[in-house]
Amino acid sequence: MQISYIAKTDLLYIRLDDRRQDVVNRRVLDDIVLDIGDDDKIVGIEISDASRQVNLHELLPVEFRAPA
């Protein structure tokens, strides 16, 4: 999983599947678009106006710890 935030455009993108694949964009709300990949699985989530939708201070920076 990868989480990206672009402050200039206030866009948050959460990539759930790192495999390279074709995706179809489906707008589910005015500010949320889902990227749908193979087998109709959600590959990514794009959130516009993210600072109004998500508490970025709790989400960012993201820490990843590999299992021991």
C-alpha cells in the first residue's frame, strides 16, 4: 500500500495494489474516485479536497514497519 499527498492540489491518493494493471475510474462522490482493476477490485482511492475529508495530521506521515 502506498499513500501520496499533494499539498498544492490538496489531493490524497491511496494505492492498495502495487501490481501494474489497467484501471477504470469510478466517481462515487464529488470528491472521491475509485480506481477499479482486475476482477473489479479497488486498486486505488483518490480524494480531492483531502484536508476537508480526512484528518491528514493523523494519517501523515505514514510509517511502514516490516514484520519481524
